[in-house]
Amino acid sequence: MNKSDGEIAADHDWTEIEPIDWTRAEVVTPQRKQAISIRLDQDLIGFFKAEGPGYQRRINAVLRACVKERMAR
């Protein structure tokens, strides 16, 4: 059942969400991607593809987190 605007406004649960402070937000230009050929295990590819569209972006994020962790050591 869809709520009307008035019902949504009367629902006070949503007011408990803290507002986001955008004053220190930075515009970040994504790095340019480079196409490569890489061999990965089929089960790894299957795992990321099963999560839905954007599996290459998720693989990139996991690799980036790994590099960030290693560089912090």
C-alpha cells in the first residue's frame, strides 16, 4: 500500500535520520579506467556477477581496498 504525502509527513520514524552535512563534500572525478585482459577463477567471476550489474566495478573496489590496506602498513 502506497502512503500519501500527508501520511508520510505524519510518519515520524523518518525524522530520526540525521541530516547529511554537505558543506565539506568534495567533487571527485573518477580515475580513467584502462581495459586489460585478466584471468580469474570462474567461481570468483560467478560470485561478483551474482551480485548483479556492475561486477567489474566491484572487483575494482575490492582490489583498491587491498592496495589501500597494503599501502597503510
